[in-house]
Amino acid sequence: MGFFDFFKKDKGSAGKKSSAAAKWAEAAGSKRAQNYDRQEAITELANMGTPEAAEALLRRFTFVIDPSITDQDEKDLAYRGVLAAGRGAVEPIRAFASKAESVSWPMRLLKEIVEEDEYVEELLKWLSKWDTEYAKFIDPKLQILEELQDHKHEKILAAVTPFLADSNETARLNAVMAGLAQKDKGLVEPLVAQLLEEESVRVKNKICDGLLQLGAQIADEQREPVRKALPERYVIDGTGALKKG
């Protein structure tokens, strides 16, 4: 076999793998398929352990069927099938998450495949595609900000700080909590700035709780404006420390 024959063989092998996944992809990702046909397709794809199979299996997370136990069984099998591709599933997961209406499954999958630092940095890339302006559908943004609350990383604080002023109240709340999880006093100034603008009582309360946790000292020139913005039960003492009454 010549040198170029080697590459021809490899190319042909890859093509077969791709074709094998394509054969089952439509049924596996179709809510309208017969249960038996869809389950057979998911099983075949799950046994392949290839990036192409992972890409096809991810489509199963875009819909729900009845009964719920069947829906869960299919998703569990698809989940295991995606994981079977190992790091080969990372790019399909990334591509899926970029268009998905929910990133809860992609986050769960990615978390099992990569190490903590890589996982957080990937989430921050996903978050960077969002801004703070009003949008009708922002579930992925909310999910990412919520997930970041469970992680500590040197890049999280800078990434979530802009979302303290998000147009959506839940996004602001999630950003506050993700920032506080970093236990970094660099968050004090942004929190105080947002407190002065914040209208939501629950976000104000979370900000104040956070300032207490961080042992914040309010600067002289800010004390009066902050006092006016404080929700009930919070006061600033003579040293500028925030207290809960």
C-alpha cells in the first residue's frame, strides 16, 4: 500500500462512520418518530462513541415526550452515548449549546468530560455571547449565570460584573450571587454602584447581604446616597460599615 493509499483508506473509514451516524440521526432526534424506531436509533448511536453520533444524540434533548419515564429513559441513554465520545463530544456540545433554547443538558455533559478550569472557561465563552439588553428569550444566559454560582475561578468576577446591571431582574440576581461566590472584595464597588440604581427589592437585599459578607466600608461621599437606597433592616453605622438592623 502506497503513502497516499493510507490516507484514502482513512478517509473512507471516516466517511463510513459519518454515514453510519447519519443513518440513525433523523429518527433519534424526531419527536414524531415511533417510540420503537427512535429508541433503536438512540441505542445504535450510543454504541458508536463518535463525535458524529454525539452530535445526533444531542438533538434528543430538544423535546419532551409522554410518558415521562420513557422520555427520561431515552435521555439517559442519549446522555451516556454522548459521554461515550469522550473529548470528541466537546465540539458538538459547544455547537449545540450555541443554538439551544436550554443549556442545562450541554452543561451537565461538558462538566463530566472536561476538568473544572476548562469547564468554567467554556461557560464564560458561552456567556460572552450575551449582552445586558432586553431580549424576549434569555434562558441560556440565566442558566449559565446560575451555574457559575457553584464555581470559583479568577475570570468569573470580571465576566459576570456587567450583568449586575442587566435589564432582567433574575439575571441581575444570578450575577450578584455568582460574583459573591468568588469571595473577592473587588465586587464591592460594582455592588454599591448597582445598589444606587436597583429597583428590585430582592436584588437589593441580596446586594446588601453580599456587602455584609464582604465586610464593605461605604466611602464618606457615598453614605448618604446609599442610605437612601437601602432596603428596610439595613443601616450604615458611623464608620461606614453596613449593618443589618
